[in-house]
Amino acid sequence: MTYTQISAGGVVYRHHEGALQVQLILDRYGKTSLPKGKMEAGETVEQTALREICEETGIVGSITSPVDIIAYKYQHPEFGQVDKEVHYYLVKAVGGTLKPQVEEINGVDWFEPLSAWRKQRSNGYNNNDIILRKALALLEVSIPADEDMKG
């Protein structure tokens, strides 16, 4: 029997002093990533995304649109093969204070969009490239062609 696990998270953004900023986390493995986590009983995927963002980063968000769903498989020591689905949303920061949940992640910060893109490309997980690219497109940020190559 295959075990399916659903997680949700988001690309959090804000306008700070007139400039668009995107949030990235540094996960416990030292990789650039996005806040996400497992769905709990009785939650919708949207509720999961907002709860995990708040727990991991201290930021209260409001979903502005879905971004995409990543699906992959991994081996779990107890359950065997797990089909993992991660639902990502574009989330506007509406409150809270930026504060990393040190039990889960190593850090969180705000970045100018192209700087966030460069960090993702140089130190992020490949399957998050499409998520950040689509989120930036929803925010009307275009990635210059020369920035689009894996470096």
C-alpha cells in the first residue's frame, strides 16, 4: 500500500517601503527553501499553508492565489514509499513578526525578488524553481533570460 502525505506552504510576499519583497527560509539542512508542512486532521490545504507559514516564520498571511502542486516520492523508514504532494500558495504578509521556528528551520528573511530567485537557483531545491518562478510571475516580476540558467 502506498502512503500519501499532503503538505502545504507558500511564497510569502510583502511591500516594504514601496518595494516588493519575497520571503525565503533556510531549512535545517542549510538549503534555501519555502515554508511548508504536513496537513493536520480537520484542516484544509489552505489552512495548513497559513498555519505552517505562521509557525515557521512568525508571519500571518492571507492567500492571494494558488501557485502549483509539486508531487514526488520518497522512502520513509516506517511507511516505505510515500507519495508526497505539496500545495503552494501565493501569500501576502498581513501581520506577525519575522521570527524563525528554530526547532524546524535555521533562518528566515525578506529578499528583493531577483535576489530571492538567485538564492533559490544557487542554494535551493530544484523542484522549488517552478514554484518561485510561477509566484514571481503572479507578482508580475519577470526573470531576465540571463538569470534563468542554473549557475
